[in-house]
Amino acid sequence: MLGALLLTVTALAAAGGHDRPVPILMYHVIAAPPPEAAYPDLFVRPSDFAGQMRWLAKRGYRGVTLRQVYDYWRDGSALPARPVVVSFDDGTLGQHAKAGPVLRKLHWPGVLNLKVRALDSPYALPPWRVRALIADGWEIDAHTITHVDLTKVGDRQLWQEVRGSRTVIRRMFHVPVDFFCYPAGRYDARVIAAVRRAGYLGATTTNYGLARPGNLYVLSRVRINGSDGIAGFARKLDDLTR
Ligand SMILES: [Zn+2]
């Protein structure tokens, strides 16, 4: 019975193909922007974030990890009808303190692109907060150690940043760390080659758009700005998916 059911599910997945594009949202700081913020658009108010997640849930979206998307693209593993990846860059306090509870209530995982240096600061994301996110089902991916522009460093530092960040995060948190995120979206052929060689299955950029399975090492994302509010957020998603 279960076997037959599984066969049916697999057949359905195969019939529908498994190359649909998926929105990967890109968030930075989840907090009100301080008046002196140099880049206020990197700050999304916690109330806006909560409203944006409510908007998604009402539209039938369901949060998934990048690994789930990868498995769906690769072999047709099941995905919700309207999947969305909610990704956060760097590792900042509000990602756990403010975004964490919103996603937990929805039973959605987040995806954290962790800069190793963020672990050193109690005002960023100390290890206990990362562990709490992992306990909630979050996927932890690597975002280098120092957040350097990888196209500007020598081969030795490139390898330390790319491979070294994976090693550190794996050792500290015992999670797979299968995906990479380029700091400031900066990459070139040499950087991509290092990311592949370090064993990552794919990598996210700051290129705007839906993520598609064509090139897993240059996955596009949908940048969410502080100025988007809920209306601007809805417009972005609607424009991309119409
Ligand atoms: Zn970053």
C-alpha cells in the first residue's frame, strides 16, 4: 500500500517535471534601521518580516531548505506546490531573535548563510543561537570566514575562506554545510571552481530573479529591502511568478 502510494507520488513528480524555478528570498538584518545606518535598505523591520511571511503563507507558499530544492531538481523529490527559501546572510541577532519565532510558528525552516566571524560577537549570532536555529530545522550554509571579495584574493586565501568556512561550521555544529553564498555576490570562474572543489553542491548569488536548476553555482535570489514593506514585497513575488 505504502509502496503503491510512493510510486504514485514519484510518478506525479516525474509527470510534472522537476525543473520549476524557486524563489530564494535574501534578507540581511531583521531590525529597525538605526538613524546612522549607512545602508538602511539592508534592515527589514521585524513587523514587516512577519507580514511578508504571513502574505506568503496566505498565498499557499511553504518554506523549504535549499537542500530540499536541490533534491527536487536532481531527482524529483517532493516539494510543496509553492516552495520558497527564506535565506539570511551573514548571521545577525534579529535573524534568530525576531525572524526565528515567526518561522517557527509557521513550521518553516530558514537558511542561514553564516559568516564564521559572526560567531565571535554576542551582538551578531553567537553559537548558542545558531544551535537554536538548527534545532528549529534551519539549514546552515557557508558565507566565508571574513566576508572578503573572493575575486580579489590569492588562491591560498580563497581556499581558506571557501573550504575553511565549511570545515569550521561542520565541526562546530555537526551539520552538512552543502551550499555556499558569495560575499557581496562577488564571484568569477576561479571562485566557482574553488566552491565546486570544496564539495559544495551549489551556491547563491545576489543576481536578481528566481533560482533555476541550469547552473547550481550561480543561483539567483530575490533581494528584500527595508523599503519594500509588504506591498513592495508582494509586487516583487507577483512580478516574478506571473
Ligand atoms: Zn554577506
